[in-house]
Amino acid sequence: MFIRFFRSKYFLQYLIFFVFAISLWIDVLISPVNIKPDQQTSGATWLDMAYSYFPLATIILSLVLLISQALVFNQVHDNHRLAERNQLLVAAFYVMMMCSAPILVHPNIMILINFLMIIMMNTMFNILGRHEPYGQVFDASLLAGTAALLYFPAVFFILFIWLCFVVFQIFTWREWTISTLAFLLPYLFLGSYYYWTGDFLEAAKSYISKFTDIKPVVVAANTYSYIVWGLLALQIILVFNRMMHGISETTIDLRKKNRVVLLFLFVVAVSAVYSGENFRLHLTLAAIPVSAIFGTYFSHSKKLLIPEIITTLILIVIFAGKFISMK
């Protein structure tokens, strides 16, 4: 029912989508100050401070940003013809995965990081087929560099950009040089600030130490999260295997764009090594490529019984967890 319903894009689907997104945050909207301590990790000190002073406003702003990026990503997916029909499926799956654990239904840095990554992926798609795409390369690399300043593991997404160059067969020195300089540009501005304040050496040593100070990945989550993520993993395995067989049947441009999506997922997995205690937040980066894969596959698939059952079970567990926590 979920997949078949959101495979179309009409006013009713948009209306239900907004209700669906709000319902996933209903518990924190009702009681913004009663979030459990182990669910308050946002991944950024400034965001924790904003939440402590303005809890409801921060939650509403985070939800608006989440819904906005879901719709933007859905449109990116449609614009680049990754699906065979206009649909709202990508946005629906994206919001569901971004709310799949209690720690995610809370203002967190990944909501902002994912927005930057969605815009970056759209920019990388726009590079395909362009002659001398210097502007697009600069924009994508600048977005990746900005994301890396806000969330350190995102530093690996310069690797994603370079791997996309290989997929697009871009081997001229200009694009590679521009991508490197644009990625480093936010660090140049921040370094200038620290140099001006006399803290440059200390800040540089602190940042460089992050490359060698690999903290143990903390996977701790509640029972509901393990069940939901287990069901999502099963869904991904079923879809991924079938989708890989279908990629070879598409056009060259679509094959390259699908490879970009898979490369994004690969870099998310690689960068997880540096996520440490923020591993659960880090997993939300995977919501971008996974929702794109789901949207591409389910847009034309006729065998939806098992995926519908799995998706329904996921939603039941998510809402059951909310109902119990609100008692």
C-alpha cells in the first residue's frame, strides 16, 4: 500500500506525505523538553545550545528542513530520470529512514549535512555530458568542503567527487585541480580567522589529529531501532540484487548516474570509520542513496508484495515505539 500509493504525485499524495512526516515527529512536537538524555545527541555543540534555549522552535525548524530536503531530493531524482514515472516515493522513503530511530527524531547536524549532500549530488549529476563543467565542479567541491567543516567524516566526500570523475571519464587536470582548491576553500577562510585570533597552530593540530584519532564505533540503540534497521537491511538486500541486474539494461547516462548513487553509498560506508559515537547519526547519510535506489527500482517493479510487507512492518514498529514512549 505504501509503495503503490506514493508511486504517483498528485495533491492527495503531497497532503498525505506532509501528514506522514509530521506524524513521525509527533512525539517530540508534543513534548519537546521530555526527550530522553540518550536521544539528545545532535552532533554539534551549537545545535545542542540552540535546542536547550528554544526546544520547540528548533524542532519545528528541523522538521521543516527535513521535509524540504526530501521534496528537493525527490525532484532531483525525477529531473534526472532515475525513475520511470513522476512519483513521491523517494521523499516518502527518505523521511521514513531519517526517522527510523528515536535519536534521529530530534534536531541533529545530519539534517543540515544531508541537505548539502543532496545539492552536491544534483550538481554532480549536472556535470554529466557537459563540456568543461568548471562551475559545477567548483560548486560540488565547495559543498563537500563546507559539510566536512561541520561534520568531519564528510571529508571523505572529496573522494566521492574524484570517483565520479572516473565514472564520467573526466581526466583533465583542470577539473581535478578546481575540485581540490574548492574543497579546501572553507578551510582557508576558517584558517584565516584562526590566524587572525592567534589560534591557528592549535586549531590546525586539533583538526589534523582527527585523521589519526579513530574512536571505536558505538552502535548502541534500542530494540525498536535494531528491528527497524534489520528490516531496512533486508529490504536493501532484496532490492539491490535485482537492481544490479537491471542497471545494464538502461541507457549509458542512467548507468553512470546509478553508479554515482552507488559510489555515494560506498563513501558513506568508508567514512563510517570516523563516526565514533555518532555512528547512528552517520547512518542517515545512507538514506540519500538508499531512498534513490528504492525510488528507481520500485517505480517500475511489479512484484511489490514482499517489499510492501517489509515497509508496513517497519512503519508498525516505528509508530509502536512512539506510542509506548509517549505513555
